[in-house]
Amino acid sequence: MTPEYRSWPVAVLIAIDQLGNTIAGGSPNATISARVGFFSEMSKRGKSYWKSLERIIDFAFFPIDGPRHCYQAWQADKDEQFKRGSDFMRVILSIIIVIVCPVIAIVLHVLVLFIRPWKT
């Protein structure tokens, strides 16, 4: 697969991630991981909520990013304005993460057994 074809699926996945973040009351230009990473580190209130979400996401993406996926996403998006969202929107965010991350975790943890292109 040529690099331009590899970058297209990644760009689509990031756009879907940003859409999910927007639906859950976050900034349209930020990913869910960056939002969670930011509030996990910077939040004064609700820190345990954000840390719980961070653990779920970090586990899901561990095979491709190693530890601290959310922190890395936040660092890559440092200039972004992050929105906490209302309580209702944070419930939506939690639902998205709890439903989607186990699927991502299964796919990535199985793929890492067979293909390791990002580790070479």
C-alpha cells in the first residue's frame, strides 16, 4: 500500500473521532483522546472521571501508541481549545468511549499478533 493510501484511512478515522467529540459537546477540531488527555491532566474537578476514560482509551490504543495515548494526543493538539461539555454531553462521551473502545481494543490487540507495521 502506498503512503497516500495509508494516510487516507487514518484521516477518515480522525475525522470520525472529531465528529464523535463534537457530538459529545467537545471542540470540532479536537479528537476524543486529546480532549480526555487534556482534562485528565488539567482538570481540577472531575479528575477521576477523566482519568477513568483515559485508562479505557489508553488500553484500547496501547498496541499502536504504547502507554499514554491520550496524553500524546493532547500534546499533538496543544494549541486546540478544549470544551468540557455539559453533564449530559459528558454522559454521551462516556457512552461513545465505553461502546467503541472495547471494539478498537479487540481489533488492535488481535492485529498486533499478526501485523506490526507501526513497530518496524
